[in-house]
Amino acid sequence: MPLDQAIQCVHDPLLVILSYVVSVLGSFTALQLAIAIPGSTGAARWRAITAAGIAMGGGAIWAMHFIAMLACRMNVEVTYDLPVTLGSAAIAVVSCMAGLAIAGSGVFNWGKLIVGGVLMGLGVTGMHYAGMAAMVMPADTVYNSSLLVASGAIAVVASIVALWLAFNLRGWGQMLGSALVMGVAVCGMHYTGMLAASFIPDKSAAAAGGVSGGYLGVGIFVVTTALLAAVLTISLLRQRQRAMVRI
């Protein structure tokens, strides 16, 4: 079937806005948590890497991605395969942890930054297209190869920038500004990837057996935001306690 007969995706404005907000909050939280990585060793260092990786990969990237996926409304039933969806979240978290671990080891330098950023960017790209593969619907997904490559390039550049920011910024103002920019970059990667996709009707495919629901996107936003806010609050309180001890 020709691409001009593809199913159209119309994005829900509310969920698009929520996807950006959760990406900004996740980025800001990850930047705050990453402060502890360079000065930590042993188990404390891995706790900091894990916390920052979950905030970035799970909050800023995966939650943004899945909410934005739910924002895509089509005139066919779409559900999401749960194991594949959870697997895509794991890819995002693990790739962000790997990037933070590489870029934050020893003395910071551009070589480690680029290696960590490329690894993290490829992981983010893999997360996105694994998430797309989780879609269960009476249609086949066909990709524009140029836009697919462009989305991967955006993910790599955004990851390199994110890692540089994580280990070179201090102060609320700088981090907030950087989180706002990161939210734009992460959303840019996602929506470029969505632009690369065309959904061709296929009546032989059944849309059943996955998760769906009109309020799922809002629910994920509320839960993710609450968790990120709690983690951010705890992190800031601990930073204040350490500062008071040094005084």
C-alpha cells in the first residue's frame, strides 16, 4: 500500500506539553544527582550513577517518550506490548548509566565524553525504536531512512551535551536553563523519530494484548513527576546537610 494511504497521527497537545515538562524535570534531577559522581568512590559512586541514570533514562527520556507515544492519536486501536515497553525503559536507563560512568570516571576529558555520549545516544535511539516496536495495531510501520538517521544523530549530540552539562555545571540557574534545553533536545529526537514513521494499514495484524488507556499518559506523568520531585528533594536536603557539616 502506498505511503499516501498511511494512517495519520494527530498529537494530543496536552500530552505533548506534559512530555516536555517531565523531560525537563528528569534532566534537572539527573544534573543534580550527577554532582555526586566525580567525588565518590566504590558503592557510593555507583549509587550516584544509578540514581542519575534512572532520573535521566527513566524520567527525562523514557517517560517523555512513552507519554509522547500516547499523545499520538490514530483512527485505529493501538496498544503497547508490556514486556517490550519495559525493555525499552531498561535500555534507556542502562545506556544513561553507562554514559555517566564513562564520562564521570577519573579526570574529565573530551575522549571519555564522546565515547560515553555516543554509547548513551545509541542506547536512547534503541529505546525509541524498541518503544515503537511495542506498538500493537492493525498496521505496519515503515521508516524514512534519512529521518531515522537524523533522529539517531540528534540523540547522540543531545547525549554528549547532557554529559558535558552533568559534569561542568553548578548552580540552580545554570542547571535549570540546561534542563530546559535538554527537554527540547530529547523531544526533538522523539518527534523526528515519529516523523520518520509511516503507519500502513494491515488488517491481518490484531491490536490486542497490550496496555492502553486514555488516561495512561497523564497517569505516567503524575507518577513520574512525584517520584522525580521526591528524589530531587532528598538530594537537595543531603547536599545542604553536607554543606553544613563542612562549615
